[in-house]
Amino acid sequence: MKKDTFISYLRDEKRYSPHTIEAYVRDVSFFETFLQEQYELDDLAKATALHLRSWLVAGLEAGLSVRSIRRRFSSLRAWYRLMKRLGEIESDPLQRVVLPKEGRRLPVYLRAGEVERLLEAETEQIDSYGAMRDYTILFLLANLGLRRSEILQLRRADVDLPGRLLRIRGKGGKQRLLPLLPAWVEVLERYLRFFRETFGEREGDGPFFLLDSGKPLYAKYIYRLVRRAVGAVSSVEKRSPHVLRHSFATHLLHEGADLNAVKELLGHSSLAATQVYTHHSIKRLKEVYSKAHPKSRRE
């Protein structure tokens, strides 16, 4: 099977993002190189469960985390499933490989006060397009729980300020509508004023966010922006855009939001993906219970 066929499958059928597709293709190439160097095998269709287990052990010995190893094998699983469908192999060798289990990690999130400091700038004092763009990106990540990819895919036609709605393109091409509070609308209106002053009244449905040069944003720009901004207000080690998404969901549940409502706001396909945030809420409830309930106090 050619790599182009695999890429088309991931893009057109699985609807994976370019970043995910790149990672899957890279993982398959890593395994292909391993087979060539260790076993002088140049055909992935001839790989057996023994070869796969050997690669797993090599990853562990190299210090890879269980999470990284499981991600590598997710890439191979997609490859072998497609090979079987195309009739290039009779059985999937991965079915005979038991992967190590990963301990469940709770999402890293910012405290409410840290999020407030992150967004404490007075928008009326922002006097340039670039500064207003960066603030608006942080604002949407923190207050709507958007993914980085959703920021990148946001189009001007997706923003309905009169209707106070935002159309978001999520994973797998799924779309959802998010309500905009009045404060959200004010920030977006001010951003659009800077946009028009900088780039004029652009026709068509272009990207909502642009670089100062007028070119579309890219993933690393948002990552660096968030990392710098989060580092200025918090000591958390992980400072990715997803930390702001975790913070959004955790704080909603802390305040008693319905789990199903949070699921819809985040664009999760199943409730199981949202339930991980309840662990933080339960922990907080236990703390409140132990401090406030009369029976919890020792005589």
C-alpha cells in the first residue's frame, strides 16, 4: 500500500486534521525503518506480532512513555486495518499484541484567578491589530473552550454577532453552534474594527484571524502565544492551548454546570470524554465537605 493511499484514507474517510495525519504517517515510517534496520524486512505486510512486540519493547527501553507508545500503535492500527480492507493482508498482526495500560492522568488546568489575570487587559487600551488579535485568541480559548485547530479553521462567516452565535468546525468535520455572551460580542466587535482598519473591507469568506502580514495563522503561532501568556500567570508545567480548554470545562463543572451541557459546548462525541473533568469537581466537593460538614470535624 502506498503512503498516498493511507493519507487519502485518513483525510477523506477518517477526517483527521493535517497535524494528526502527519503524525500517523511519521509513526508508520518509524516502524518501517525499524523493520529494515533490525530485521532487514522491507514490507510492512510481512510484519508479524513478534516484530510489533519487539518495536514496543524498543520504545520502552528508549524511554518513551506509555502514552507515546500507544499513540504510535494507533497509527499502525489504522495502517493495518486499511491494508486488510484492501486485501493486502489476511489478518491484522496488531490483534495479537497487548499494549501496556496507561495510568489515567487528570487534565492540567489554571485556577480561576489565573484565568482572570490572563485576560485582565482592558481592551479599550489595546491600540494595535496584532495585540487585539492575540487577546481575542486567548479570550476565545479560555471562555469558549475552543481547540487550537478550531481557532485556525474559524472563518468570518462563522461569526454571527447580531445573532450572538459562533459556528465551530470541530473534529471530524462536525459543527456546533456556541452562544456568545454580551461581553464576548464586545471583544469580537472591537477585534473586527481593528481587522477592517488594517486590511480593509475584505470580500468573501476568509479566515477570521490573520497575521500582521495578512497571511493566515499557523498552529505554532497559537502554541507560542498561549505558552508565553500562561507562563506569565501560572507555574503549571504544561502550557498548551488545551490547558485553557481544560480550565474552561473544569471551572464550569466546579460551578455546577450540567455534564451534558459541557459535553455539547466542548464538541465531544461521547460523554466519556467529558467525564474526566468531573474528577476535579469531585475532589473539590470532598474538600468543601470536609471543611464545612459538622460530622467531618473531629471532637
